[in-house]
Amino acid sequence: MIRGIHHIGVNCRDMARMKRFYCEAFGFEPVDDEGFSWVDQEVMDYIVDVPKSAARGVMLRAGTCYLELFEYSAPESDLERPLRPYDRGYTHFCIDVTDIEKDMAHLKACGMTFNDREFVDAGHVKTLYGYDPEGNVIEVQQCTPANGFTLEELREKAPAD
């Protein structure tokens, strides 16, 4: 039985910078002080489906949301830029906020950029895509109460375990 998403993985160029950003911007905390790493371990190569891989990582937690940051040292990526919203594959995750004006100011102070754009008020939601320090896309949204998609309403609709 699928119970929900456990974590989101993000590959980083500078894991220390990204860890600092996600902790300061969104309140994530490391699950442990050590993190993890591997170099050319057959079992890890098998799990991630990348021969001769080497990486280090850290698992971060905010509430029931986990974010797993990776910094691969091998093999070298053939992409120079992060995925954009129109690329194939996972291209963004969305954070739900309660005061989008205040929260966007906080995120900007932490290093998130929005390309000099302001959020859009679509009636049922105020929303805008922005970028973390490495250019990965993060959607910031504030749902209108009682629109059926607030986190509280989604929790109420969720089947009991």
C-alpha cells in the first residue's frame, strides 16, 4: 500500500550551501550529524543505477517532509543547468505558506530568487515559481482557506493508516 511520498532527492553542486539554504529558508534540520557517502561501492552503484559512482549526502527533515541532498563527485554530470519547468522529469516541488508576502521576503533574504517577479493571485491560490541558489525550481503557494487544497483539508481527506 502506498502511504505517501517519503522524501525528495536533489542533486547539488555545493551541498554545504544548499544545506544551509534549505535549513535557513524552510526550517529543515539534518536527520543526523554525519550524513552519508560512498565511493565505487557495488551495492550503491546498483541502487542508484550509476556505475562507478561517488557521492555524499544528507537527509533533512521539516515536519513529515524529508529532503535528501546529494553531491556526486563521480561520474561528472553532462548537464550544466538544473531542470526547467518544461524539461522532462521531476522539475520542482511546492512549499505551502501562510503569508506569501512575508515568506517570499524571508526566502529572498536566504538566497532564493524570483527573477524580479511577484506572486500571482489566481483567486484560489497565490503562487509563483522561484529558484534556489543552484537554480532548482521551487513553487511557493498560499492557498485560500476552504478551497479544498489547503494542507489541513488534504490531511482531513487522507485515509487513516
